Amino acid sequence: MTYNLSAAFAVIAENTWAAIKGRRRLKVEWDHGPNGSHRSDEYKEELQHAVRQPGKVVRNVGDVDSEFRQGWQDRGVGVLRSATCPM
């Protein structure tokens, strides 16, 4: 795991209690930068809307329906029909 230390601060003290007291007195004002207005819930809605739109075929090679009907059955392998992945 990596941390962005430019977006952090440290309190240096003689002991834990002094550090806690010092931290409580700090008044930090964060600069959220160019992505400060980003809202995850709005972005998630945009993505959900986009995936429901008709797609564009970029590459079409082979006959997937035929392969699923014949190819997998010949090999004796079960086919996973659908799967979901939560975000």
C-alpha cells in the first residue's frame, strides 16, 4: 500500500497525550485540488446509465453462439451462463 504524503500532516510530541492535544488544536484546511467537486454517487449513476446504452462492436471474430452450443459440449466442460461483479 502506498500513501500520498503530500496530503498528510504529522504531529511531533514528547508523548501520546501531548500529540493528541496538539492534534485537537490544529485547524486543517485541505485543498481538494482539481477533483474536489468529484462525487462518487453521481459518477456511479453515469456509469450505470452508460452501460445500459447500446454498445459498439469493435471486433467480431468467430461465432460465439456456435462455440457455446458445440465446442464446450464436445469438451465436457460446463459453461457459466452469467456472472455479476459488485462494485
